[in-house]
Amino acid sequence: MGNYFPVPSISHTLTPPLPRRPPNMERAIISKIHVLLLPAPAFGHLIPFHQLAVALANAGVYVSYISTPKNIQRLPKHLKNASINFVSLPLPVLDSNPLTQGAEATVDVPADQIQYLTKAFDLLRKPLEKFVLEHSPDWLVVDFVAPWATDVGKDCAVPVLGFFPFSAATMLFFGPPEYLTGDGQKRDRSSLESLTSPPKWVTFPSSVAYRRFEAADTLIRVFGEDDTGMSPATRTAKTINACRALALRTSRELGGEYLSLYTKLIGKPVIPVGLLPPEKPKERQITDESWIETFKWLDQQEPKSVVFVGFGSECKLSREQVYEIAYGLEESELPFLWSLRKPIWAKDDFDALPPGFSPRVRQKVCIGWAPQMDILAHPSIGGSLFHAGWGSAIETLQFGHCLVVLPLIIDQGLNARFLVEKGLAIEVKRGEDGSFRRSDIATALRQAMVGKEGEGMRARLRDVAPVVGDREIHDGYIAGLVEYLKNGSGKQK
């Protein structure tokens, strides 16, 4: 929430807009549901929407996936799937345009420009409405950031489903719409105190809440009104209120008590779509020479011995944080593979690491993009140090790797508490101001990977992995969603 945060095959070739359905079209095609997906312009949302598109297409649904040209080109590349139509709508230019040239996703801009990206994204209302009127989808599936898309649905008589790619624990913590935008007592989610303990509506023991330093950031990112005239909390509330139902990236097997209570709390259907785990690579297809060498290095390591380190595309680490992580990895004395996105403050790749820091024989640092699923699937990987992003947690859990979490922004702190609560992760110790030391990194890693303190966690992860990666379980959730789309008060054929 806030500044936003592979599976069968699909083409990235931009197909022409979906043609109108003529009266003489074959009955089988006419009866197919047409669903339009509109994700927020952030990869923590673009990718889950893409995974949902694939799952729906495999279940017999025709999908129009709408985003901007650059974002569509950056989605995972797959073979052609005739049931998915990627629709490219150019990002409108603001009259006073402060956006970085070519920016179309949050990864392209510094944090203070995200509000302008959102403002430009808001201007897609007219192009979206034009597409909906021309192609008459049966459902709009929209992200929290675009309450105006629910207005398009209302104006065009198309029902709207909200898809929020968050855990049920996160959604329950923020609560129903009236606590996101209400006045008086019902606005108690916008104080530091209210964000540092589970809310009053959680009726079972829970540790899902923010640390104080995280709460201060959340007040700004989630509840603060930006240049668009709305806060992300207000956008979320408006979207929830206008939707027929909500779909969450969650399952009953992992946090079912949070899902059940949120369903009761929200007053409308809440549909779990499963965890949408990316399909494990059947074979490695790496052509980059440096990564071929890296995998040769992995081949030489002991099974389950290497820590994979990655903090995603949205987390922008400071110099001090990168240095402490580097020295902490070294101090742990564990073999590691670190996929480090070059920080904006670094002049070049060498400047991104501490002076004199040189990975040893059992250590590797790779700057830039990394084939994460291929890395996680390698038998030498045994653990992951990461930011507790929900998508990354799901990817890692299906392999049964140890989770060491260092949350940095938005919902990551809530995800970290949830994973620790379930006995599936160890969180790096932090100071009152959110700082961490190299010794904190090293201690958490050793506890998780080799320490007696992590034995119970490692056993639970072995039990959870086959459940998270079970395709039949998740296909069942998608079947439930499709059943709702067919019968849940959608458009009448």
C-alpha cells in the first residue's frame, strides 16, 4: 500500500486492440468471459497482475492487460498466449511535467516523484473509458491506486473487482475503509500509536504491526495527501467502497485466520486468489556470460549453503545501509550471492561497495539485474536475506529456503512480523531509529542458516514449501475466482 510498494507462456508482442465481437462469432468465443486488468505502475503490482492474467487465461478467461508501453515491454517474456491481449496506453504528460524523462513506473523515479507518476496515471481515465466502451469487458479488475477506474466501470455499466496483491494480514491491519478515511475515532489508523500495535478489531493474538520508525514513514507514505489531492489511504478506501468484491494474493493455508476476519470486517466478498507462485524453472536458459560464470560458481558450493541477497527494485538503500549489509555478510562467514541494484548515489559499480571490500572465493556480488527464480532454484541456495516484499517472500517460501528479513518500506514491516509470527523467518535486529549494524546482519544469518535457534524454523519451512508451491491448490483458488466472475452479479450476457 502507499507508494506501491512464470508460468505458462505469453507473448510480449503488442497485439492490436481487441476487436468488437461480431454477432456471428462462434458461440464458444462469445461465452468466454472478458476481464480487463489495470495494475498500479509499480513492479510489486505489475508482476502479480501479470501472474493473475496468466492464471485466468489458463482457466479459460480472455484477459486484456492494460499498462503503459514501457511497463508492458518490461514484463516477463513468454510464448504467445491467444487469451491475453496486452493493451498499451501511453502515459499522459503533465502540463507542468516534473517526471524523469521516460519514467513509467515507481522504479524509474525517486520517492518524491511518485506523486507525479500517480498524477499522470490518473489521466488514463479517458483512454481507459474509450477502450471499455469499444470492447465491453465483463469485468474490470483494478488496483487500489485507481479509484477513478471504478467510476469508469460505473459509467460504462461494467462491474469492478479490486485486486490488491497484499497479504490478508496487511489488509486486516489497515482495516475497513472508514478507518482509512473516517473522522474522529474512526481515523485512529493515522497516529503513530495506532500503527505500532495490532488494531482493536483483531480478535486473536497477532504481532502484525509497525515499529515506531516504520510508523512515522507510513504516516507520510500512506496517510499523507500528495500532489494528486488524495492520500494512498483515501484511494484504497474509495476503491474498496466502489468494488463488488475484493481479491487478495493470499491463501487459507498461510494466514487463514487473517483472511476470515478481514472478510467479516469488510462487508463484501473477499476472494483469495492463492499466492500466485511463479512456476519453478524447468531448465536454465541463461545466455549472459557473467551469469553463466556465476552459476558455475554456484555449482561448486555445498547444497543449501549459500545465502541469496536481494532487496528488489523499489528499495533504495543508503550508502550506510549498503556498507553495513556488505560487512555483515562478510562477518557471517557464510557463502553468499548478492544481487545489488546500483544505488543512485554510486558513481559506478565499484563505488557501490565499501572501499577495499572484495568478495572472497565463497562470495559473489553482482550489480544489476539477476535471474532470481533460476538462482532460488539452484540446489546450493539455502537462504535469502531480503526486504520482506510479499512477492519475494512467496518466491522464496516455495523452495523452503531460510528467510532473513530486513523490511524497508510500506507493507514490508507487516509482512516481516507475519512471517516471524508463523515461525518462517528471522528478522534482523534494529535500533529505535531503524538503523542496523553489521553484527545484527551476521547474527540473523547464522541463526537462520546454521544455528540451533533456527532449527525449528528450518523444519517448518520444509513443511510449508510443498504447500506454497502446490499448483493444484492455487489452481483451485483461481477456479473459485472464475466461478465468482461468472456468477457474481456480473454483466448479463
